[in-house]
Amino acid sequence: MAPTPAMSHSSAFLLPSPSSSSSVAPDCAAYALLVLNQRLPRFAPLLWDRAQVRVCVDGGANRVFDGMPELLTGQDPDEVRCRYKPDVIKGDLDSIRSEVKEYYSNMGTKIVDESHDQDTTDLHKCIAFITENLAIPNKSNLCVLVLGALGGRFDHEMGNINVLHLFPNNRIILLSDDCLIFLLPSKHTHNIHIERSIEGPHCGLIPIGAPSTTTTTTGLRWNLDNTCMSFGGLISTSNIVEEECVTVISDSDLIWTISLRRHSYNM
């Protein structure tokens, strides 16, 4: 396989505080946070504070309104809701409660009604909106963090994974309490830096869009060596991270997934 440009990945944005040995996602200096209509993970306040822009996808606004005070126990709920105000609420607006919509609208949140477009998912609309319309400093290094894309209805989950395949040139990470996933485009050699305090050891590599006729890895317990992967054949599930850096090179786009540890986040 011909040499391909290197692309680095890190989950250091999930660290409770930056450490001297691991900076916070040096290749993703700008963050946009997207909240979908699923229960907020425990680290939602951490990512909210690190983001330059926060967008709720329709019913995701309900999750922020209800869930942030639940995560930040001991703090005044009204103060929490005021502090964690989304910049934009966008989507069909068929899931957001009327009182939540009114509350955030009165606080200056931009409400964007996309009910006329039924051909794309709310996540698809919001990724396009963030990447094409919003002015974000250092946008060339933008990383979109998506909460609530995993779990719930399976068709929704697969639609969200499909969005990764539709936007291969954008860094998009889907997160839940249990795992994260992102796309490894075939045009790159991927260096995935493992933050052992918050992620692993279980991981997986899954071809998306087309079978892989050759995938090679280092840093895993069961490395792939010019291995073919496809649905109906081999896919790398329940693999184990063994080293601090995992490298992946493949002739097709792959999904990388890794488990997240039940880390304690002190807000």
C-alpha cells in the first residue's frame, strides 16, 4: 500500500484537567458540541465548558434543560440552566418542549426551524450548519463532539454513524457514557493516542461504506496484517489496546470505537 499522510487522534479532551504529559487534543484546538435527544453522559459539563459553540438538536434542548441540573447536584438549578445555555437549537422542532423552547429563546438562543427538510437527519443538518455557517476561531482544526448519538433507537444510531461516512473530511466524534466512535478515512495513516485513565482497553475496527481488502494495525493485542474485513466476514470486535499509540492503515474507511472507563468527573 502506498504511503498516506498521517492523521493524529486523541481523547485528551475528556481528561478532567490538562496534564503536563498530555495536552488537550493538540490536533483539535477548536470544539463544537452537539447534543442529541438522549440522556447526557456524565462528562457533558466538561465538554460544554471546552466548546466554542454549543448546538442542541431539537429534543437535545430538553436534555440540557433537565439533565445539567441533575449532573451538577448541589448547585442551584436555575443558575445551572442559565450557565449552560445553548447557542443554537436546530432541527424539526417536533421534540423540544414548548416551555424549553420559550425559556432558551427568551435567553437569546437562536432557534432554527428545519422542518421543511425531511431528506436529512437532524444530526446531518447540524453538522452542515456548524461546518458551513458558523464563524468559529481556528475552524481548520475543528472537532465536533456529539452527545446522545449512541443508544436509543437502532435506526437513529445507524443514521448517526452514517453521518460520519457522509462527512469524511470533518472530525466528528460520537460519545456515550460507555464508548466513543469516529471515522478513520482511508486516505490517511492514523495514529490514535490512548489515554488509559479514561479509555480502553476494549476497542474495535469496523469497515464502513465498502469492505476493506487490506487493513494493518500496530498496538493491539490482535493486530491486523493486510487483513480483509467485511460484513459477512471478519470485523475486528472485542480487540484490546496494548500500547500507548495504535496505528491503523486501510484501503477503506473504518469506524474506530473504544470503551470509556467509568471515570469520576468532578465538576
